[in-house]
Amino acid sequence: MATIVLGVQWGDEGKGKLCDVLSSEVQICARATGGRNCGHTVVIEGTSYDFHMLPSGLLHPSTINLIGPGVVLHVPTFFSELATIEAKGIQNAQQRLKVSTRCALNLDLHAAADRLREGQLGKNNIGTTGKGIGPAYSSKAERSTVVLADLLDDDEFGDRIRAMERDYKLRYSGDLGGYDVEAEIKELENFREKIRPFSMDDVEYLEEAQEQGKKILVEGAQSVLLDITYGTWPYVTSSSTTFGGVMAGLTLDYRKVDSVIGVLKAYTTRVGSGPFPTEDFGEAATKLQEIGREFGVTTGRRRRCGWLDLVSCKYSHHVNHYDALNLTKLDILDTFVEIKVGVAYKHPDTGEVIKGFPASAKLLSRVEVVYKTLKGWNTKTTGIKKFSDLPKEAQDYITFIEDFLGVKVKWIGCGPNRDDIATR
């Protein structure tokens, strides 16, 4: 009944494209965690649709889309993004969009605090998106924030925001970079009645949907290596991006989860700071960045690029236990004569192979990567629809990944467009 799509690496794997494909087969597409720091892109007939706050299932006219209570909601982005996709011709989007009243709000106040915190950290900054996601989740954990239900039904919600502002001023010596608390409260008051028609009790809604046997697709945010617990601490996001996070962020019956799908890029990228064992600093990285157009959907930042790291991917599988994989952007490797794949880490001091994936960011930044070099295919794969039509070397590359991870690759991304997917 439920299919869960999760990122295998450091995000930006192309989850939105697979979710778009699968959304045509379900009645509900739901977001469980994260916020406007996410960035999912779908290209349809040359038009690009970027999703940050909203589920990408909105592209399908019969799919209901739910923002679950594990998401931190930035109300202005909710409406600006909705207006953007409507202007591009997406029909009846407002009628198919729902948001849980249990969502904690992501305020502009949180974004101001986020930028100040990153500035204080200097060269040791985390490399956040600057959208205030960390402070929003921190405020939720501190029980000081505002949830959507407060905005709708409590006229004193503004007092809670003022209290948070006073706390942040104490923390940052009174300077919040020009933030105006009264302006934000007024803006939210103006949104109150506008967002009310979208607001609903997600628990009752999902319970009824599951009793009726409706198919549900969960659109995961970020990925395992950015998870607050299992990621490359402290260079992580502020929510749980794993299967466990989905279970906490939506009231799904775990006995009705049909499959967990991992999405991984045919190489590796990362945005922001933190260890990246297979990062390349030469010609390969430049080539991957330019051909793959590796710029963040949310931040616009140039992504760090490197070879596929199967050590981290196997760790990701051990966390999420994938039933199938979607390998994306295979076509970006079309012109590489040789392709390297990271298959093991050696300890920098002892030279011994490390079992598993180090929890220490310091150690992870120092490991020696053992590579397997595979032959490239030097043939255009863009637009290929069947695995059997791929060049033999490309098939061998995919088979090598499957054998190493012990999970079958069911979908292969072979181009930027919606239908550029080969299946098996």
C-alpha cells in the first residue's frame, strides 16, 4: 500500500523525478520530514518544476498531496511555490493540497538565527541552506515554537514568536540582521484564513486512507548521510531523513509498507561542508559538475563532485534496508573512458581496511579510499528505455553496484526529462 522513496547519499540524487513517475500510480503523495531546504526538480516537455515546500505529486491531476507533521512549514514559501506551479499550468493544485495542523512553523526568525549561527562558526560552518531549518527544529524540541494549529486558533501565537525573538537577541547580542518580529507576525495573521482550507487532521486522514486501501507514496527529503543521527555528524540536517524518520513523520501502518526505494546518483555529490571521501579535485570533478549541471536547486551553490562511494551506499542500505534502487544520471558518465568506484576505506594510520562507515567526521575525512576502476562505455545513453539496450559496459557498471550492495537496480536515469528512465 505504501512506497517510501529515500536518498542514499548526501541528497540531490534525483528523488523528485522518481516520485513524479510513481505519483501517477498512487492516490496520495506525502512529505514526512524536512522543510523548504529540500529541492526536487522534474522536467516536463522542457519546463522545469522545482519543489521545495510542496510534494512533487502535484504534477499529477488526480493525486492528493500531504505535508505531514514532521515537516517544518514556511507559510510564505507554501503560497509562493503554489502560485509558481499554477502559473506554469498545473491544474486544481489547491484542491489537491493538504497540510497537517501539527506542522511546526519555520519562521523568518529562524532563518535570521541560522545565518547568524553560520557566521559565528566561520570556517567551521555546517554549510546550511540558511533557511532556518535547524533553528526551527530546535525550537520545536525546546517547545517554544508555533505550530500551524496555533496560528489558526490561538490569537496569542504572536507572543510566542516575540519570546523567541527576545531569546535570540540575548544569544546574538541583540543583532538579528534587520529582522522585524512585528512584520512577521502581521504577515502570518494575513495568511491565517488563506491557509485554513488546506489545514487538516493528518492522523484521521491517513487512517481512513489506509483502511480504504489507498496507495500512498512518501517523498523522502535529503538522505541518509545527512540524517541527524546516522549522517556525517555534525555536518548534517536537523531532522531524521531515514525510514525511521518517515515512521515518526507520518502515521503509516508499518505492516502496510510495500517497498522502500533508495535513490542514488551514478557518482557522488555533496553541498556544504563535511567529509567526502571520494571527492575529486581535478578534471573528473570539473567534468561531472559541468555535464551534470551540479548546482543546488535550493541554494544555487556549486556541488562538490566525486566518484561513486559504495562504502557509504552500503552503510545507507544497512540503515534503511532498501528493496530496490533507482540509479540516476547514468548518462553523465557517457564520455568517461574509465570510471572509478570506491569499494573500501583504509585507516590512515594503520592501513587496515575499516569495517563499516566511521561515525567520526575527522576519521572519515582522513580515510584512504580503495578504488575499483571500471571501463567506460563512450556511448550516448540519453533516452534509452530498457536495461538491455544499454551498452555492455554500462550494464556491467550497474551489475557491479547491485552485487556490491545486494540490492537490485530497478530504474536507471538516462537523461533530464520526465520519461528519460530505463526500467528492468
